[in-house]
Amino acid sequence: MSGEMIRTMFTVALYVYWAAVIVIVVSQNRGPVQSLAWIITLVFLPGIGIPIYILAGRDWSAITPKRKWYRRLLEIQVPYMRAYYSRYADFTNAVKDDNVGLPSHRVMQAIETDNLGAVPLPATGVTVYTSGAEYFPALIEDISRAQRYIHMQYFIWGRDELTKQVCDALAERLKAGVEVRILNDFLGNIGNKKDQLRALEALGAQHASDVNQLSKLNYRNHRKITVIDGEIGHTSGMNISQEYVDGGDRFPSWRDTALRFTGPAAVELHKLFAFRWYEVLQESLFAPAYFPAHAKAPSAKAIPVQVVAQGVSDYWGSATRAHQIAISGAAERVWLQSPYWVPTEALLESVVNAALAGVDVRLMMTGWPDKILAFRAAHTFWEPLIEAGGHVHLYTAGFFHAKSIVVDGKMSAIGTMNLDVRSLQLNQELMVWMYDERLARQQEDIFRADLVHCEEVTLEQIESWSPLIRFGDSVARLASSLM
């Protein structure tokens, strides 16, 4: 084969590659800037661009619905959950009717409209914890009382004093015949010792790693879930590790928020666990054994609870969208807590618009960072919020890891979603919305108590930073989607 023919074939192949890149990227209908960035990267730096695109650029919301396992799961899950929701239709409809015309009604509707979305369900009890020291004993106590099954899903499962206590409680229940299933994020636990978990497996527990495909390593399962007998649900910002109790070796203390709720609403956490479990092991947990046997008429004191979840495969990004809708509808105040503040453009616009409209917008985040790059990126998002009339509070007593929102003292949410691009667009996350004024006021009281340990950021401080510092912050912001 002559050199001229080789050059011709190479040129043709290059043109075909360029055309394919343009067609694939343009067809995904991303924003113009993002699309152009991918086209330039893939055209001029294919050796680097192709691996990056495979890890971070594919449109999983279009890919996942075409997968056979996903279609099979929907055939099982959707009718099963619809039948479950129908048991509590009177309660759900009454809650919606009571909130017509309010921001809470729009949040409810947006969450439910997602094809995998939840409806407001009754919780017979809700408890909020503000430290690992008070939360984990309650979790272990619930585990020790399990009668049928325990399902646990955590981003990180360490190997320390706390994990020993949890594993000892699980081991005792396994010996009593209780089913135990544990799902952990693959990358989040890749460096952790597994001997305690293997000991549980030897007793009959099932343990699996989630999101362990090379093509999805950029998209973590950041959820924290424990479901016991379909009657008790736990979620929080806390993973299973001693660091979440005392701050570990890095921090003098650890401030976090956890949520325990009971009753029919707890099944929503089981639904999320079952979805991930099916993708990993193709075992369906949508069966009567994992749901409460009989519908009980909710009492007048039942609390309306709605769980919203999202991941990179979800088209609507409902957890992020619920935040935006709630913030946009606020009339008096929106108080946010998150360790990080690297918002999407839409979320930033929501809080800025609210602040400009006179709403008391307050963001509380950690002033003792664990990720310097994320902290530096946050600097660039403080100024527009403060200039619009909002407030930024840095928690300085230790590491701050709570994820919550409270709107107008009427509705609130607690969960796993940080206010950064990774949580808002890439990770598997969840938030639990509670349409109850007592709980909302409790969240505001918690926020006020945390303010005692905070320093407020001022425009004068920001303006005092040197051009070099500001440039470094801007560079950190460019890398925000990879944090």
C-alpha cells in the first residue's frame, strides 16, 4: 500500500471521526458553550478527549432507558408502587388540597411528575439529629430490634470503632434470622478494609458494590439509607464511620444532620435501595415481604413526607429542581445548609432572584474545609449572592456537613445532596421533604443555634482579596464539575 493511499485513508477516517463527533455532541442538545467545549476537545485532543468523554460526557439520561435491565425493572416497580400509593390516596390528596396555591404544592407536583417520583405519604414520627453522637445510638438501637430485614446503602463504610458497633448489631440480627443487605459505593470504599463486612457475609448477609462500571466511575452513589422492616427509615449526611461522630483526625468536631422517620413514608427509602440493588444484582425487592402488610389509616398527627431522588440517569434532576422551585416560591426566607457551595447556574439564579426580591436568603457552609479546591471555587459564588442581599455564614467550630433547606418556616428538607455541581448533577442523591410547620420551625431553631458558631462573609472581605487569589478561585471554579 502506497504512502499516498495511507494518507488518503487517514484523512477520510479523520473526516468521518470529526463528523461523528459533531453529530453525537450536537444531537444531545446540551447548552451551546458545553457542546462547543466537547467538540473542540474531541476534535483537537482526541487522545485525551475520548477517555474524558467516556467518563464524564455521556448522556446517561438517554442511555439508561434503553437498557434491558431498566425496562424490566420499570415493569416491576411502577405498578407495584402505584398500588402502594393507592392505599394512601386519601391522605395524599388531602395534603395536596391543603397546599393548593402554595410553593409546597408546586414542589409536591414537580417531585411526583417524575416517572419514578414519589407522592406525599404519612410519617407516624419524625426525629431530627444534629450530631453523630446522638444519632448512631438510635440507628444501632433500631437495627437491634429488626424482625424481618435491614437494608443499608452508604457512600462510605469505614473500618473503625463505629463500624464494629454497627456490624456487631447486624451480626446479632443475622443469627436471629433477619435478612441483611448492604450496598456501598465502589469508589467511595475502594481503600477501606472489608474484613468486618466479610464476617457479616459469612453469617448470611449480602453485600455488593454499587456503580463499579468503568464508564460510570465519575457518577457516585452518594446516598445514605437504612430501612428496617419497611417501617423505619434513616437518611442523613453521615456515612458509617467514626469520623462522623467526633471529627476523626482531621477536625475538632463534626456537625451533621440526620433524619429518622417511621410509617408508610419509610417505604420510599426502600424503593430507592431496591432500584439500585436490582441494577447491581438483578434481584427484585418489590415484593410483599419488603412492604408493610396492611394499609393503616393515618392518624390526624401524621406528617406529610415526600422523598425525592435523582442521579445522572434521571432526565429531570428532580431533587435539584425541587430546591429551585421551593426557593423561587419563597415569600419571606430561605435558609440553606451545605458543606459546599458550587451551584449550577439555575440554582444560583434562584437564590439571587429570591434575595433581590427581598427574601431573607442565608447560606451556611463549612468554614473548615476538607476540600480546598471546592472551598476556593465557592469564593466565586459568594459575591453575587451577597450583593443581591443574601448572607453567607461560615461554620468554624469544626467540619460542617449538614444538608438542609427550610422555606418560610413552613416546609423543610433534609438529605444527602450538597449544593455543588457534583451532587446537583452527577451523583445519586436524595432529599426528604417535610410539609410540617413544627418541623420547619425546628429546622430554623437548629440554623439559629449553628449561627453562634459562624462568621459572616462580607463584601469588604471579598474585595480585599488580591488579584492572584481571585484568579486562583476562578481556576478552582473551572474544575468544579470534577469535584
